[in-house]
Amino acid sequence: MKKKGMLITLEGNEGCGKSTQIKLLYQFLKKKQRRVFLTREPGGTRVGDAIREILLDNKNKSLTAVTETLLYMASRAQLVEEIIAPRLAKGEIVLCDRWSDATVAYQGFGGSVDAKWIQSLAEKATQGVKPALSLFLDLPLAVGLRRAVSHKKADRMERKALLFHQRVRQGYRWIARQEPSRFRCLQIVPKDSIEVVHEKIKLEILRVLES
């Protein structure tokens, strides 16, 4: 019988090192001879990348949280249709930098859009595709935001106030309480090196793969 594919997603507040870690995870799985594909949200397709430009452009200050929600869902729907669903059907592991959990946290809790409505939209946009495991890299907010704005030009989300990011973190923790078997919070302390965080992630990933 053909082996079913697996979707694994990484989440985190700004500056947590998520994008670095998912690339390391991709390299680790490749070395383990796993068929693995790396993508991101928003983006991952031509349409999605165009939507990403709109969402993160600092000039688009007037975007409402509802507009953001619908744009993220549009990008996600295209990514699932073009990339994720076909690769899962081939039995591949798909790693995705963010998922619909981010929309619940950022636009739902951060932007006060109804979280249940977002989850209902996500069910349609993703064709019911669900991650086998989602890891939230939980680094103290002040540390992450300081990192985010220090190494590059801050995008529209990174420029939002600390209170917004506090609500986002609460949103991720709410998801963890709702779906503890799928969504796990991984505590990251400022002194953790990139290698230490990578080892923490590997333990979680291997637990799921071996099960």
C-alpha cells in the first residue's frame, strides 16, 4: 500500500528563528533519505508570492484584519491546490513555514477577527488538509522582536505594537490547548543556540515520524 504523505508546520512570533530552523529540518530529513519538500506561507506559488508582497508591504497600512484574513486564505488555497495536496498524494513530507494557525493567531487574536470563522474558512481553503504536527517556537516576545528588526528592514507585521504580538502569542497558546496532540509549544530561551533549538525540533519530529 502506498505510504501517505505528511504535512509538518512551524510557527512562531517574529524573530524566533523559525525560518532558519525549518531549513535545517529540511536538510536533516534529506540526509535521512526522506522525500521532503519545503515551502512557506504566504507564498510558495506565483499567485501566493504576489499576495505576500501585498500583505507585508509597509505601504499597505490600510489593510484591515478581515482583508488580511482573506488574502492569506487565497494564498493558502493556491498553495494547497498546486503544491501541498499533490505532494502529499505522492507520499512526500511537506514542511511549511506557517499555516492557518498563523491566521488564527495574527488576524484572529491579534486583529480581533472571529477565530471560529477563520477556522471555518481554513477548512475550505486547505481542502481539509491538516498537519500531522505543528510546532510553535515560543521565544520571549521582547527578544524575538528585537532580533526581527535588527537584521533586516522590518515588514508590516513586525512593525505592529507589542500589545498586538502579545495577543498573537495568546492565540497560539489557545490553539495548543484546543489541539494538544497536533500543536505543540516548544519553549525557546534566549541563550539557546541555533543547534540547540534544532535538536529540540528533531526530537519532536522523530517522535511523529516513528509513530
